[in-house]
Amino acid sequence: MVSIITSIAVIALGLMAKYASQDGWLPLRKYWSYILIGGLIGLVIDIYRYLK
């Protein structure tokens, strides 16, 4: 269950990086899609393991 919450947090991190303005999130802005895809893949794997 903790891994599912962690995957959701990674997805949120990717979205925050996408909509970053002139603040500390700006260096992550060019990698937001990779962070988001990684979070989604992790979420699918974690849900599969949880339901198995």
C-alpha cells in the first residue's frame, strides 16, 4: 500500500515539475514527462502486485 502512495507522489512530482514557474522546480521541468511515465508505470505494477 505504501508503494502505491509513493507512485502517486511521483506522479504529483511530475505534474508539479511540468507547471513550474520561476522557482525550485524549474530544473525538473524538462524531465516532467519521464517522471510522470515512471510514476504511472510504477503505479500499474504496484496495483497489479496489490491485487494479485
